[in-house]
Amino acid sequence: MKGTVKSFNPTNRYGFIESETGEIHFFHATEWHLILKPKKGMAVEFTPVEVEKGMRATNIQRIRRTNNA
């Protein structure tokens, strides 16, 4: 699933991703598979998992947006 990082708290190492469908997914930095820190607005691809408290993003990878003009 694709989405956009909405927020990230570097102190507590967690954040939220909004999917293309508008759902909000929680994530922890341990699910981030890059050296770069998550930043607001960053395009990502992830695996959504339903957990007791809601939706969680796992296996998060950054994707590069392309301009096909």
C-alpha cells in the first residue's frame, strides 16, 4: 500500500502515515527500512496490519515520486 508520512516524533521514534485511501496507520521507527529519518510529506510504501488499537504500518520503504509530464 502507498501513503505519505503525516508526522514523526524522533524522541519517541513513532509516527503516522496516511494511506492513499485516507486511513491513518501508526508506525514505529523499527519498521523503517532506510537510513533516512521519516519526514512529513515523504512518500512511502508499506504493509498494513490490523492490530488491537487500529492500523499499523510495517515493512516501510520510501518511494520516489516521479513527474510524468
